[in-house]
Amino acid sequence: MESWRIAALLVAACLSASASDQFESECYTANGEDYRGRQNQTSLEGGRPCLFWNETFQHPYNTIKYPNGEGGLGPHNFCRNPDGDVRPWCYIADLEDGIYWKYCDIPTCQMPGNLGCFKDSGDPTPLSGGYQTSNKLTIQNCISFCRNQRYKLAGMESGYACFCGNDLDYHRHGDAPSTECNHVCFGDHTQPCGGDGRVIVFDTKVGACGGNYTSPSAVIYSPDFPDKYRPGRVCYWTIQVPGASVILFNFTFFNIVDQTDMVELLDGYSNQVLARFDGRNPPRDIVNITADFVILYFYSDRTNEAQGFSVLYHALRNQAVSPVEEDDVGDEEDTSTVRPLTGSTTASQNGKSSLRYFVITSSPANMPGQWPGPGRTAGHSTNPRPSRQSAGQIHVCRALRLNPGSSSTDLLPSLCLRRNSRTTDQRRVQPKCADQLLVKNEQTAQKELDASRCAYS
């Protein structure tokens, strides 16, 4: 038992070290609302020093008004984003022009999948594929638009313009500081959508409903991220890393509404549920699964929506906790367009993984026990069946969804909405995006499912 504890600690240390090499980020949200780093000036080069949050009583955000650490505030002067702005910021000493706060340019606060802020000189554009404009643009609207056209990259500019492409030299015109991509998205004023002559570029795998992963390390986001996940979502991601003996899962961000929406980790060979999390039972530790094939499963009911989750996984090769080399990397594939299947399901008593229209697994009668205390890893041993089925042989029935598309709208740059002062702490209303994907009603979905045939994914 003692040797297992030592091994678990080594595994956790290896995860932290290796993951930090590949995903050097202190933020897993698009606007850095989760930033808890220690940068205390607006820029590392020539930036203004930040004021202490317990000395800013003349301003809306301070430790008297938020004494319990809300938004990461405390007796320090680190950059934070307590009001859901487009990125972390801090109060500064008053300047001659009356500005008393500034955004922080934090190199380590860039969510995985956000490739950065780049200059756009126009000819050629950084991304030369599809293009649309929308007065309801959000990051995920643009990503979904580009993903549906099979592009790997999506870029947002000036708050309303969306560009797509596969251009590997999207930075041909030069990099730009993250603070130059602070124009708010017209469809969500908490998200950054580039700037004037500045494009913020994202990988279109962000927020996909499903995918196949074979790389040793990656970050997976809930569907529609960084937008809220929509009701009626059922998604699965297969994580199969050849040569791995352990896969570690670290939920770096988790915001699920209640226990009717859930995230599960299943053994890829036996379909046994190894861990289950929901709004009342969030993950509190690194989850250690002894297997090389794991299924990440997400379900949301037809009433709830929330911010979702991000999970960083890292595969290790053997008991010596050696990380799997990049030579074993395969291409990640988005399976969000898998056709629906039909057939009966064997619903378990608690009905967790066996759902109407969706066949992922049957929940076991007994779940793993309590997780260990903070800072430890939770180990789950699995006994794969002798005859292993491949990822392509998993039965998955999916709900039908309709993409109504959206027409381009010509907008004037003057429509860009930006907040220029912090005279109030009133939160901004987040407009709903009308051109997001819509879930068909149950009656329509049932008719189409009855007319379709079950097939392997």
C-alpha cells in the first residue's frame, strides 16, 4: 500500500511537470476569469504596477465588498477578473487622462486552443478560407461555423467578423499583445473577439461535441465552450494512447448545474463507469485510471445549461511513470457529426449512462469509493477483457441536431460595444446567440431515429 502511495505521488508530480511543458497556461477560460497567478503589473515589460485589492475602497471591487475571496480578490495586488470582463485587469494609480484601471497582458494566461493575437494587414489575411460577419458573434459561433466547413482554425476580429482557414502561417503579419484583442464579442460581452486589425485565432477542436484523441496529452472542453453548453447535449470523446499504462485526468475547470447533468469516465474496453461527476459531486482531485483507453462522456438534460468543463489528460507509459513520447501521437478526429443510431438500451437503476437515444454503457451497481484528500490522486484499476474492441466499435446513439445556418450581416465598426470605465459593478447581460445550433424537439428526433438504422460509429 505504501509503495502504491509513492507511485501515485510520482504520477501526480509527473503530470504537473509534463503537462506544464506542453500546456503552459494558468487559464482555462477564454477571458481568464479563472486566473489565480501572481502577475502584479499590467505588462511584464514597462507595465504599470497594480494596486492592492484591499486598498481600493474608492472603487467597486475591493476586499471589503468581497471579503470571502470572490473572484480571487484578497490582500494582494495580482491581476484578476472579478467582473467577467474580457481578460484579467487591475486598478492602477490615476494617470493624467483619468484612467484608473488597465488590462493585464499575461503571457501564461491563454487557454489551450487559443493560439494567440495576431496582426491583420489585409493582403493576404491571416486566415484565407471562409468568412462571415454577425452582430451575435461569439467565440464558439465562429468556431462552429469554421468547423462545419472542415477548417482547422477560426479567427475573430473587431467583435463581429469571423475568418476560417488552414493557414499554418496565420502569424505572417506578426504577433500582437493579447491586450490588443480586447474587443468584446457582439454576442457575448465577456468574450474577446479580436480588435481593429487584430485577429484572435482558435483551434476548431475547442468546444466540439466529441472527438478521438491518441496524443499523450491534450485539453478537452465541454461542448460549445467557451459558450455555455446547451440543453440536450450528449457527447463522448475516446482517449486511446498506445503504450500507456496510466492516464491522468485533471479537471482544471468544472461548472455543471446539478446532478442531472454529468461527466463520466469509462473504461474503453469494458465500458465500466470508473468515475462520475456532476454539480453536487465535482471532481476534487486528479483522477488516475490504469488503462490506455478511456471514454469521456458528457450528458446534459433538456432544461439546464452552464459553463461546462475543461479537462487536461496526460498518459504515462509504465510503472516508472515515463511519459508517452510524441512519436505515438495520432490525429485527433472530431466525431460530432456521427450519424444517429437506433436500438434499445438497457437502462440501469439510476439511469446515468444508459439514456434514451444514446447507447454508451450500462452503469455498474457499485461506484468507486470516496476520493482521497486534497493533493492526492485517485487510482482506479481496471481489468480489460481479453478480446479488446477498437474505438470504432463503440455503439453510440446520438440526438439529431439541426444547423439552420446564419446569413452574413454587414456591420459598421462603430457598433462595437466596449466598456471604457468601471463606475459600476453591475454585470452586463449576456445576449443569447440566435444562430447557435438548435436541438430538435423530442418528437421530431424520435421520428428521424425510427427511420434510421443503427450502425457502428
